[in-house]
Amino acid sequence: MNGPVAYLVTTLGCLIGVAGVVVAVVAVRKGRKAARPAAPADPFRDTDSDALRGDPRRLKPGDIVEIRRVSYAVRGSVHLFEGGWSWAEHLLDTVEGDKRWLSVEEDPDLELVLWTAEPAATITPGASTLDFAGRRYALEESGQARFTATGSTGLDPSGTLRYHDYRAQGGERLSFEAYGQAGWEVARGEQLHRADVMVYPQAGPEAS
């Protein structure tokens, strides 16, 4: 084999070797990416109920939710964030115009509360206990959160919320919320069982 031919063969062999190394490196990188572990799942999450009754965590404007055989349309949704915690409140409306709010929170278990506004209430929050409508409520927590709103909620697209949450014996709730610079809004809440709620997601860009 003469000199030029030998040089050409040697050069081609080096190029083929380099290409093989590049392919191997790419394959290893792809393999590592594919092998990245998934986020840990809650071993106690009731996936059977989510599959059969819909997932309240994924409610959005336009969905239909049935609560104790009463059907509501989700008019709007408010997602709230405070430190590492987040929860959602959804404005519900019936065909008769009966408006309620449904709060959805994991702390760590799924907690669903149906709220009824008390526009005539004159009490204000802050005390450790409050008497309202014949019941005594104890302060459970208070704070300030950021929010984003979608759909028809009557709120700005984003802002801040101040809140005080009270609880009575038996689990009944009393909530005070003030969005932005607005005054306090009072609502009474009833905790729901998971079986009380059926979700019917509607078609749309966020539908699952």
C-alpha cells in the first residue's frame, strides 16, 4: 500500500472512530434523560375516586360539578399561593342563579369545602373566638396570599388576599377574605366528603 492510500485509510479510520464515540456519548445522554426518576406520587391518593368521579384538583372555568345531586357550572377559578402552599377556590353557579364557592386544598389529604356567602354579616375577624348564627368559632389560621383568577370571578387577574379562617365544633367553617383593598367578605363553609362531588370536565384547551 503506497503512502497516500495508507494515509487516506488511516484518516477514514480515525473519523469513523470519532463518530462512534459521538454516537455513544449521545446515546448515554439520552439514556440518562430517559432514566430520570419521576416526581414522587402520594401513595394514599384516591386514584380510583379520581377516575370514577373526576379530579377536583383539575377543575377549571366551564366544567360542570355535581354536589349532592345539584349541578353547578364553574364560572371562574382563583388559584392562591402562600409560601410553599397553594389551593384553589371555584365560583359555582346553578341555572337558578344560586352561587357558591368550592375550595379545593391538599393539606396533605384532599379537602373540599362548599361555601355560602353571608353578605349581611357585621362581624369582623381577629379575635381568637367568634360567635355567629348560634355557633362559636375558634380561629384556625390567618395570613396573606397571592392569587391569579381566570374566568368570571369579578376579581382582577392577579393580586393579594388577606384571610382569617375559623372552625366550630363539628367542622363547620367561617371564613373572612379581603381581596386587594376591598373590605371583608364573610362565608360559612361545610366540609364535603369525596363521594359528595362529581366532576364533569368540558372540552377545551385545558381539558384532560
